[in-house]
Amino acid sequence: MSDGFCQHRILAESRARAKAKQTRGSAEVHIAEIYSCFPFKLFGLDAGAIDRLVEAEFSAELDLCRTNPEILAQYLDNKRAGHRVGFISDTYWDSARLGQLLRACCPELAWDFLYASCDHRSSKSESLFAAYVAEQGIDTALALHVGDNPQADIEGARRFGIRARHYPQAGARLTSRLQREASLFELLCDDHPRQLDHGARTLRRMVAARSAEKSPAHHLGVTVVGPVMRAFDAFVADRLAKLEQQGRRVGLAFLGRDGFLSYRVWQQTRATPACYLEVNRRVSLIASADTLEPLCELFRKIPKIDAATFRDMMKLLPPAVTRFFADHPGGIATGADLADALPTLLRPRDVADLAAGLRARLIGYLQRTIADFDALTDVVLVDVGYSGNVQKALNRALRLDGRSVRLHGLYLFALDDALEDIPEGDSAEGFICDRTVTPHVNRMLVRNALILEQICCAPEGSVRDYQHGRVVREANPRPAAQIARCAEIQAGALAFTAAAGAVATDYRLSPDDDLARSAAWSAATIGRLLLLPDDEELALFGDFQHDVNLGTATLAPMIDGDFIRKQIVARGLSAACTTAPPPMWIAGSFAALSPSLAYSYALFGANRLSSDVVGEAPCGTLQVGLFGADGSATLQTVTVFLTGLGDLRLRVPVSQQMGLAMIALPLGKLAREGLLDGVVLQQGKTITEAAHGQEVVSVPAAQLIDAGLRRSGRHYLADQDEACLLVQLGPLPSPVAIYTLAVTPLGAGRPLAASADENARA
């Protein structure tokens, strides 16, 4: 009932202040007045519990209040200089309680004056400063007030001629991000109490306040990425210690490339030896192949591939494979087609020889990189994570080499159901997993974690092979500017982890004491970046590209807002939320359109957005004109849909056989005034294939002709009901197509798709 208690406590304060404002002209109240408005019976109490509740809350204040060392140092410096120093506070605690609170934090603290707004029934924004000036008899020109509230502290003091210095608890950027995180915490982590975080947010604010302002990328590292990586680092240290307590000889390895930042954090903060291990999915799968199945699994994940790339990956190019690529347009095939054909293209002996050679080179690399590898009983692998594919493949490769070393995966994110097949004796665990958030939420986070992979990634290319125990890398296809920006974020993250220990000690904070709570707040912190990026972050990552990293140089855009917009126009919001990459950062692409759409995507991913609310419902019919290239003209009745966002959609199916040259869409009957959200085209072999396909193309503006419409940008105004938007059709390369018109009606009342007479006729 803690959430309910806290919310009722807040509501009680609102009622008490409103009552005080009405009766006394000021909203300043004592704590007892607040609890006099509390619903006692709801919590099994009576009005006699006021004193107990006040004492309980004050006890919590004593537990949670901390000294700010910087402000304390300035306070004592002024005291030693002979200045009169004291406190002026807007608070419902009277001056006696306020004094207790101050001395609980700093027992030797002394002051010359202490003003609590509830004692004077006036706030700093009202006349509390006036009372201070009058009672202390000071020259306001010689007074200085330091505070964190721009209105109450800064404007309030200056109104009485007192100099003021603003000391913000957090900058505007961090404040906004913390607010979004709090909202997301309730959505993503509803099984975890949200009131306390063991000082995690306080630690972030204080480190940020001490950090020099550099760049948006560095600030993101300090305030968001660094705190999450520090919490993950504590999780890794805890699990490693538990393994070592069992008397095992354990090695620690951070998997490249995405474990690079975690490795740097460990090097900076821990004395325990560790190594950076460059093993990826492709290398581990090939090295573990004793059948064609792992290779088929690998190729299915590659969008497109040619003969040269195949040879580079596999170190062979049999004649059958050459013929396979020659039979495809431009010599390029999809990875899925190659996987299907692979059993007829490679001999089992080819696979065995390929795997054995790479496996031997991989083992040599492990022996060179992991200290005392041959003597270890266990190796811990640390990575951003998800399904443990590298760990599983590496286990198979070690077993094929006759080795029994146990592998333990520790992942920032883990999909628990995908770890069910971890071999007996090995283990795998995620810091953020299905125990931290719901399975729906976890999968949404993982679907959007590729931007975090980019942030954590090493600046070098991915491993392609090993030679004499050393790594042979591919060229890094990512743009240099992108690599440099990631390096800035990493520098900010390392600046946070370097400073956080001392700050946590100064403020008596222990955010890592409860790892389950730490994981929940880390999920909200990184989830806010992944799901609700702000404008500054979108600008930071707007041109980022993701390298597929499966032996190809394929790059895919991280953000493409226009792609999502066309999906919403053609398929609706719910279908757009299920879009498969690319773009690789779906949530970021929604956020590029608007924060509200990004939040809708987060609700959908958390299974909190009902398709009945945001989906489409038929709301009428209209007749559209179909004009053939041969001069023929017919009318076709189509259904108009109303979306949960109040937009209107109509879809016109056409085929090659119809030989159409133009479609007339009666916008005047749809809505006399509105915003034209777009006209888009989907194609396929069948209507079903076209309707569900993600290939959505906007009809060029040159092919849209106004007939009785006045348009300016997206806005249109129809002069009469018969006003139409004429869509000129080009050649259709596919048998069937669907043209979709999306309109946002403007004007009063609920939008109606068609007149009552026409609906009646239909």
C-alpha cells in the first residue's frame, strides 16, 4: 500500500494548502495540518494517529537527508570569515524540527538565524524574506542568498534587494530526463516500489553538478550511460565473487565488441584481473559447426550476400556456390535463400575442415588472451547480451576440442527463455531480465538496444579470424564521426564511474546495495534513452548507422522517422509498432516524429496500448472514381476507417489488369477541411501480401492534382462536397496494389466519413 499512502499524503498536502490559501491568504502549512486532511480510515487509522504519522515522516526525513559537502564548505568558510549565516526555507517543518534535521546531518553546525515558512505563514515568494530583513536589521545590499529554486530563491530574494546565487540540483536536461525516467519506471517496473532508489538519482545529480560541461555526448555518458554501466559493474563483481567463493579458478573476459565499455569501467574501478576477448557470433558459430545447421543459422541473419563476401567469411568458394550466386540478379542473394540452398552447396567434409581450422586458431587466441586459460575451471563472459549465442557456440567449440571449462554469461540484458538451453554446468544471467521487467517490456528494450551496442562498442572493426594467437579484424564500416561521438559518450561514462565512488562516500549513498532495485532503476534509466530519447539525443544519433557485423559491410540506418510515418499512414499505429528493422532503432524513429508517438510505442511494447483504442473502426463508405487509360470510368465503393487518433483512412485496391490511369478521392465528402497526412502505395502478389508488407512508398506530390481543393502544405480546404484529390497512377510492377489516403479532419465535432444520405444508400 506504499504507493497509495504516498499519493494520499500528496493529495492531503494539496487540500491543506488550498484550505490555508482560502482562509489565511497563504498556502504555507505545518506538517500536522497536512495530516489532518489524510484519509485515516482507509489505512485502518483514526484521527488520533496524526502525531504518529508526523513522527514517522520526520524519521524518514532524518534517514534520507544528506549534507552537501560543497555547500557546507562555503557555509563554514563564511562563518569563519565573521559573516552572519543561517537558513531560510520553504517547508512544513517548523524551525525546531528544521534545526534537528540540520544537526542530524552535521552535528557541529551552528547558525545565526533560521526561518521556516510554516512558522511565518508566508513563503520566500511572498514575504518571508521581508520578515528576515526586518528582524535581522540587515543592509540588503550586503546580503547573499544561495538556493536551488529559480522562483522562490532567486526571484524572491532579488525582489527585496538581496543578491542571489542559483545552485541547481540538476540542469534542465537532466531534470527532464529524470522526470521521463520516473514515468517509465511506473510503466516498466510496476512490481518494484518506486519511492526509493538507495541514492542512485542523487548520485547522478551530484556527479553531474561536479562535472565540467563539455558536449551533449559527454553529458549523456555522465548522466545516463555511466550510471547504468556502474550498476552493471557491481552486478558482475557480485556474481564473480560468488563463483570464486566456491573454490573455483575463474577467469573474467569481456566480449568484444559490445563489452568494450564494460571492460573499461572494470579496469578503472576494480583490481581483479580481466581481459577483453574478441569473439563474435560469426567466428563462434563457424568454429562450433559440426553440421551445416550453425552455418545456416548464421546466413539467415544476413540480409544480402554475394560470392566475394561468402569466400571472405568461409575461406572457400566451391563451384556450386559460384553457380548459386551467378543465378541471382547481380550475383547477390538473400541470406535466407543461401541458407536454404546450403545443404546442396557444401559437402560435410568442407564444413568439418573449415570448423576445425578456425576452432584451433580460436583456442590458441583464448590461451594467449585469458591468463592461465588451460588451468581455469570457469570463465565468466560479460556482454551487453540478449540470448547468449556466443556463449553457447563457444561452449560447443570447447567441447569439440575436448575441454570441460565451464562458461558463465553475465549480460546487461538477457532474454531468459532464450537461455533455457544453456548446457548443464554453465550458467547465464541478465542484470535486466524477465525478473526485472515483464517479458513484453524486456523484449521491447532488447529490440531497441542496438543504439546501446553502438555506444558501448569498441572503435575497431569486428574479428574475422585469428593468426598466431592474435586477432585479425575486419575494416570498421562505421563512419569516423559516429565512432568519435561514441568515444565522447564513453569518456563521459568513465568520468561518472571515476567520480561516483567518492561522491557516494561523501553523501553516504549506497545505490548498489540492493542489486534487484538497482536493476529496476537501471532499466528505467536506460529504457528512457532507448524508448523516449529527447531532441538532443535524436540530434546526437540522427545519422548513426548500424553495422550488421556478420562478415558483411552492410550498414543500416538507426533512425528513419519517415519510414515509420508511412507505416502509420498505410497500416495504422498498432501495425507500425510491430515493424521489423530496418530502421534499427524503432523507438528512436517513433520519437523522431513526436514524443507522444514514442510514448505510444512504449505503451504498446509494455502491452498497455489496447488495439481497440488506437486501432481502426469502420465509420462509413465513400465512392471513389477509377479512370482507365482507355478513357473508361467507374465508381468503386470503399470503406472509410476512423483511427483511435481521430484520423480517417480509406484504401483503394487496384490491379495491373484494371489498366487504371487515375483515381479520384472525394476529400470534400471525407472532410471539408483537414490535414493531408499522405497518400501511399503498397504492392504485392496478392492483396494480403500488399496489405501486410512493410514496403510503403509515398505517392510523389507531382502525381497529386487538386480538383476543387485549396491546399497549402498539408492543409486543405474543399470548396464543395464534390472536391477531389486526383491521384495519377504510374505503371504497377506487381500484380496488385493498395493506395491509402490518410486525413486528419479539422473542425468541430466528431469526424464523419460520409454524409448520412450516402451511408444510407450504401
